[in-house]
Amino acid sequence: MKLPNHETREYKGIVLERMQHLPPGGKMGDLPKHLQHESFLRTGAKKTGGPNMRLLRLERNEPSLTVTAYIFNKFVHPIENRYITPREAAMLQDFPIDYEFKGTLGQIHKQIGNAVPVGLARELAKEVSNYFVRLNKLGTLKIASYFTGAGGLDLGFEQASNSNVCFETCFATDIEKCTELTVKSNRPEWNFVRADITELEPEAVRRIMGSNPDIIIGGPPCQPFSVAGKQKATNDPLGTLYRDYIRHIDALRPEIVVMENVYGLAQVKSANMIEEIYKSFKDIGYDVTHRELLAADYGVPQKRRRLFFVAAKNLELFEYPLPTHSKEPNMLGLPLYKGAGEVILSLPAPSVRL
């Protein structure tokens, strides 16, 4: 069985030697000093330097650390001496096994790393479904999706559909050409439009959908807020795109809104982003709440934290999802966290590119 985006290459030299010496859960610092990358070694009186060249062998029964756009020269296969493939990384993000990512290898890495874990999105979407049940609004509900990326958030809603509520993404948008190719290849019915949200008008969205959406979902670019970055926040033009997201919400008036971002958003020192976002929703007539969710708590084989804002006209009818999995054995009988190796080792061997 040949899976999309499931290719590796042959590794040689010191790269291979490092992998050969790396135990399950092992990191660069666990290697003999002569194998550690020079950027990792701390030198001088102040021991300057740091782990810029990261390395980590995944474990069979432990979730991975956060998958990012640049993770593919970090995560080593649980038992083989090679880096994980894009397909294996997508499994850590809980994407369907046949979901094919388009673009260059770097663009594929970025799409997978930037996505919302599908399983996490699904559990949140189940509570959005419960919201509409409590509202006594059943049947097909239309979604407008912004900053769609590879579609992780949308796929979670798609999988949360049930006999009471059916979620349908009827409009999706992003500025990247590679995401357009990915979405149109896998879900043409989402009516993807490649556009800059600062130039996109709500009326165009309404026209494509044939009506206002019931739900708006999206994750404005998170790089300006990431704790792994420089946290330029609203000093970076990307950090203000959520205001255009608010502009569309105000014009299209959905019943409920989901906005996700990195958990570092709450830690930005240069601006009180949480307060600003709350005020932005309040100014257009929505109540809002937010919570940090850990993907591993919901059966995703990854310790990824995301911050979710939910804004609604009847917010008292919404509840965040309770964990479905647990790190330790528990009295509730929840299954233990899913291991990275558990999902990766279920795949057939990748092809080797020359």
C-alpha cells in the first residue's frame, strides 16, 4: 500500500551515527560529546550556546512533543534510524491516512506543522454540536473557515457530525497557494478561495455560501505570539490579522465562533492580547471565553497545547470538552495517552527517494 507523502531517504555519516546511538526518548544531549552538534554544545565561561540542532527519538507509548513546521529534522522514527516522513508527522496531527498534502517538501512540512490536530478539533466541535442541540437548532450547519491552512480544524468539525447536527464547510480561505492545492485536492466541496483577508469582503463570502454562516472558525497566524519565536505580537503585521477576522464575524453574524491560536498568546509581554480579543468580540455583541487545551488529553499522540476562544450569542449554552484520555491510570477509567510510536508503527514502510 503506497501512502501519499510517505517517503524517506537513506541517511549516512554522522547523521546516521547519531541516530544509531539514540535510545527511545533520547535527545541530542544524551549522545556522546563527539556526536553532539556544535550548535548544541555550551561553551565559554557563561556556557553560551544552546540546543539549536535538536534531535529526539520518538517513543512507542509516549505522545510526541509539538509538531511544528520545522520538526522533520528533529523527530527520529521510534525504531528505525531515519527521520519521520511527512505522513508520519501527519499521523501525529491525527490527519486521515489518505489526506494528501500538496506543494514542495518544505510547504508540506509547513502545512502539517501549522495545522490544528484533527482529534483535538473534533472534540471541541462535539461541544459546538451540543451547543446547537441545546439551542434546538438541528440539521445541516454551514461553516465559513478562515486561515484554513491544510484544514485540520475543518476536518475535526467534519468528523464531529452526527444524527443531530451535520457540519459542512461551505467556504474556506487562505493566502497560500499550497494550501489551496491541498484543500481543493482533498475537499473541493469546501469552496476554497485563495485570498488576502485584508482585501476579502464579507459580501463575497455570503455570495459563495448563499447565506450567512452558522459558524465561523479559524486560526489567525500565530507566529507573532509563539513562545518559540520572538513574540512581536501586534508589532508584526501578521499579529493584527485577527482584527480582519473580527470584521468578517461582525458582518456575517454567525451563531458561534471558534478562534484558535498558540498558547503563547496569553504570555505576550508587549500587549495584553487576551484583553484586546475579549474587547473586540464584546464590541460586536458577542460574549467570549477561552481555554488552553492539550491535544494528548483528547487521544492525539502529541503534547501540543492550543488556545481556543469561543464566542457566541448564547455563551451559557457552551461547555469546553472534558478530557477523553489521561497521562496516568485514573479512577474515571479513561484510556492512557496514545503513543507516537503506536500510530507510526501501524503504517507500512515508506518508499525511499533517490
